[in-house]
Amino acid sequence: MCHFLPDELPKQQPDARAHPDRNHASTLERLIAVGWTFTQTKVYSANSSGQRTRYRLSRGGNRQANNALYRIVVLRMRHREPRTMAYFTGRRAEGLTDRDIIRCLKRHVANEIYAALLNPSTDAPVGHQLRIDRQHAGIPITVLAATLGVPYQRLRRLEIGTRADPELEHRATLALVQITPRLTA
């Protein structure tokens, strides 16, 4: 599943589903104002012939959805999400500005959202079973978090499904197995 804020996807769905005739990613990108339009512009520079072909963003579309995409990209960059940072450094090496890279990343996020809209996940939240097992064993979340050496808020976000962390889920499951016999003895 793509890594974006869970409360952001519902903001995208009404517009995308309200237009069933628009059934491909580029149309969705234009709908949420991250699609490209082709323009000819004059660029005056010593290194240029004066005429340069550029692509610019469409000014139409849903500004709230565009703002949500921006926040998703900025959060990915702030939290140093590995794929985002690899893309960012690669594009920086190509000479793009931060603003241009963010624009490109917004298009990638829009494509992820489009894929999630076409193939919605029917899986239960990642940590749902962990929460059931922990509550069944009668172990407080603070005890499990202290055993794992993580803040309880991080474990809580895993349990309610707003954070995907398979490594933490695996460690928590193993810790539950180890803690439960001590509590029953």
C-alpha cells in the first residue's frame, strides 16, 4: 500500500468517483491540479536560443486535493521516506530545483492514489490482530511498548492501522508470546 495519510485518501475519492468517464491517471492528475499542459515560452538567457519548450502545471482542478498532495510529499521528505529521498537526490543531481522535484513527487503520489482508488485494499488494518491478541492476553499497551522500547503512541498507531510497520508488528507479536507465559504463571 502506498504511504500517505489515511485521512487524505477520502478527500480524493469524491472527485475521482464523481467522474466515471475519466478513467485514467492523467485525467485524475488534471482533476486534482497536478497534470501537465504543453506550452511554448520565451526564455531569455545567454545559454538559450530564446525559445524553449516547457511543460507547466494545469491551473485548474481541486486545490484542496492539490494541497493534500503537497502535505503528503512534504511529510515524506520530512520523515526521510527512503523512496522519496532516493528520488529527490536523483532529481537534484539532474539539476532540478526543490520546487520542481516536489511537483514531480506530487504526480507520483497522485498515481499511487489512482492505483488505490482502482484497487481498494480489502485487508484488515495491519495491526488489528495484534491489538486483539494484546487485549485477549490482558497486556496494557504501555507494558508492551516498554518491552519493545518504543513510545506507546507508535504502537497504538500500528494497532489502529494508521501506521504500517511490519518489523514492529513482528517484534510486538514475538514480545506478546514471551510476556503472556510470565503473566499466566
